[in-house]
Amino acid sequence: MMKKIALIVPALLLVMAGCSKHEGAAKGGSQVVAKVNGSEITVHQLNFALSKMGKLDQSQVKAASEKVLQQMVDMELLKQKSVDEKLDRDPNVLQVLEATKQQVLAQAYMQKVASKQAAPSEDDIKKFYDTHPELFSERNVYVIQEFAIKEGNEHASEIEAGINDAKTGDDIANWLKEHNHMFSVNASRKAAEQLPLELLKKMNTLKAGDTLVVKSPQALVLLFLAKIDRQPVDLEKAKPVIQQFLVNSNQQTLIKNEVAALRKEAKVEFYGDFSKMTMDGNATVPAAPAVKPDTDKPEAPLAAPASESTQPAHNPAIEKGLSGL
């Protein structure tokens, strides 16, 4: 018969768990917060789980701690049952565990490498601000009507010529209907930093009433600029965002260079169907964590610049926002 779960979580311990990144709990009372069939769950394990929830208000700590601990109890019960069923010896499970261990260790080393980079200087931040006026000093907010024509790439020249004189979105829609082109329409309001940089550079040269034609693998896309509002951002407001972007970018460079150096020094041999493979000079490195713009307030300033390599595409690419920060 399953033993009774002994929960020994003092209220004071739970409150302290939320303070100072949930580290304070370890200073008071027992290190054990629960026993599940004799197996202990410690305050350190609880604090680690709580840390994934971010900083909690004092009023949230007790409820969050109790909820997380209940989940940890369930996980321990399932783990114990898994061991009873000898699933910890299953080849597929062992393979997943080994892959997870490999990923955790690799990421730990990348974090160690990334931590060595120096903070961006004031000159670096100012240079970035000055070289990207479309994101800051000349920042625009665009009201866009997007027409996605599924088979449009086959008739791109004809469509571009046909809508050349269009003054409104209705003009474009009417022309497409008259010429039997199937299309979908999406309207949106996008700030400069929410657009892929390549697309932004093109749009920054246009005026209200112009249409930009973009080819994507899925469709031919017509971006009609219904309205353009100039909303510049000064250097002081831009500094925190630029600094974070440069930190992420520099970290990626450090990691990429480190992996390249490791590849160069390593002895790697390929076998079987891959025996003719050789090490290429490029390393694929996981991207730095991204800070997404507030999609509920797309015109709010100070999101991050998009990657230079982002390709303009149909609606998902525009909705994706920025990948830099």
C-alpha cells in the first residue's frame, strides 16, 4: 500500500521561498519540504522550480509554492512508478536522458562562454543608433493592407503593372477581383521595429498610398501603405534596448567563434553512409533568448531590430516580429 505523503511545508518557509530569487527559504527550518514514499523533496528543489516562474509578489508566493510542490509530488510519484516498471532501463528512455544531459551540458558551457563578453560601450550604442535611423530617429508606424495572392508569383509582372495606379486598398481589391485573382486581405498597424529589417528598409523609402510587391514562397504579397505616422525615439529611450540587442549579438558571436575553434581542434571521423562527409567551416549555434515586442501594443517603441537575414514574406513573417532581441 502506498505510504502517506508527508507534507511539511511551514507557511513561513513558503513566504521566504519567494524572496531574493526564492533563496531565502533555505535559511529557515528543515531542508525537506515533502516526503513521497520516503523519497525527499528539498527546499532547494522547490526553489529551483519556483525560480522558473520569475519574481513573485509577496501575495503570490504561498499559493505558487503550494501549487508547485503539489506538481513536484505528482512528478515524484510518476517517476517512482516508472522505476518500478523498469522504464529507467528502457533503451528509448536512456537515449532521451543522454540527449537531455548532452544538451544541458552544452548550454551550460555556452553560458560560460557568453558571460565573458564585455558590456557594450556608450560609443557602440550611439553608433548603432546613428546607423539605424529607420528604427529610431526616423522611426515610422505603418498602417498596412496586405493582399496575399496565392498563385500570384506566376503573374507577378502583370499584377504589378495592373495595380500600379491604385490609390487605395479598394482599388487593388477591385482590380484583383476583375482579373479573377484569388487573394486574402489582412490589415495591421506595425511599428518599424516589428518588421524584418530588409522589408523595413524598402518601406522606409515609400510614402502613404504606395504599394510594395513582395515575392514569397507561399504567395505574391502586395503591401499597401494606407498611412504612415512618424514616431521617432530619442537616444536615451533607445539605449536599454540597443544595449540588450548588442549583448545578445556579441554573445552569439562569442559562442560561434568558440564552436568554430573547437571544430578546428577536434578530430572528427564519419562512418557508414556518412563516410565521405567532412567538417564544414560553419557551426550551428542555438540563438540567444529572445525578447518579443508587445503585440498588444504594436506601435509602442523600443522593440529590437530584426535580423538582417530575415526574408520578407507573407503574413506570418510580418506577424513574427523581430528576431534580434
